[in-house]
Amino acid sequence: MGFCWGDMEKTIKKSSFKETVTITTINLEDVGLNFNARRVGPKNFVDLRNANYGEGFRMPTIPEVVPLIYASLENQNYTTAQNVVRTLKDHRISGNTGILYTEKGMYAQDNPNLRNSIVSMNERILKSKLGPTEEAGVVFSDDKSVRFTPYGFKIERLGKDLGKNKGIIAIVGGQENAEKLVRVSEHDRFGLYFRASDYHNFLVHMGYSTTRIVILDSNPLSNMLDVNTKDCANGVNCPKNLYSFGVKKI
């Protein structure tokens, strides 16, 4: 019986190939969060928003980043924790939280909208989301994704009282996270520097709102934890050395 190549074509099936990449994760069961230990960056804020953090993972908000940094500094015997700490000290970590300075106060919003690659926050809409919950002078929406505090909070260099600072509480999403930030700042010799002086901006006093993002870093030269509300929400003036870590709920 003769060999027929056509018969061979019918019997050979297309081979299957599936690459499996192991993802190392960090579980923070106390806050119900699971992080992809592989950092994403360097990128600007808008590119971090659109980045691939791994299947099921997304860019974390600042209230989610704070527990990660706190837990990593407290558990530096783990390689994954060391990676987070190195990123904080050698680079800058950002989260998906926007800041809106208005004439009457400061709003913080998790997962703000992007419009034409620009962070878009509307004071009227944010105000309508606020509920009856108030904590240490900060008003929250029912899901805590939107926070508001009037001005009057201390800025620049903060001591151990930063856990009661209204501006910090609004940015990090509550007093518990603010207290974790106190513990984080204790790893730096000179504490925490809160760069939120943008609310003195001329535009605000002229009645215009200004949008910012939040950047965290621990500069070994200054020996201070830096919480910076940076004017780079449009991605144009934003530094391109920002990093973040993917997160999902447990």
C-alpha cells in the first residue's frame, strides 16, 4: 500500500502549547488584599493606570498601597517584602488615587476617571457622593472611595501626630492607615514630609480647582518618608520613574 501525504495531514493535529508563568504574590489577609509581588514600572501615572498587572490584578489605590508598604517594612525577612521596600527607597510608588484641591478643601478619590489621558474629578459629583460618615474631621462616601476635608491641616514636616492629620487621613483612606503610615515613617530618621502646599496655589485662590496624584517615596538622602501630591495628573509633567504593584481582593 502506497504512502499518501494527504493521509498524514489528516492524522497530525496542531500541537498545543501553553506557557505557565508562576506569579509570586503577597497575601495581606488582615485587610483582604492579595498583591502581585512583581512591580510594574518605570512609567508615568497614566501609563501605570493602563498597565498589565497580571491576570485578575489591577493598579492599587493609595489606601491599598499603605498596608503593603507597612507590612513589607515589618517583614523584611521575606524577599518579596524587600522588593517593595527597595522600590520605596530607590524609586517612587504611586496608587490609583486622585486629589482635587478646591476653594473650600481637599477631595481624595480612589480610581478617578481618566478623560483624554487626564485625571478628571468634578467637585459637584464628588460632593454628592459624600455620606454621613465622618472620621477625625474627614467626611467619607458610603464606600469610602471619596473623602473630603477642609483646609487647616498641617503640611510639610510632620511628627508622630501625623496619624491625626486630616489631610493624611483623607489621602490614605482612614485613621487606621494613617497610623500605619506613622509606623512606616519610624523607619526613616526624620519622619514624614507632607507635600500638600499646592492648596495655596494661586489658581485655587482665584476659584479654580486643581487636580493632583499621590506619590510615596523614602529618600535615603533626606531620611524622610515623602507623601507628595504631585502636579502630574495629566501625565505631561509627571516623572516617568513611578512604580506600583498589582492588587486584587482575597
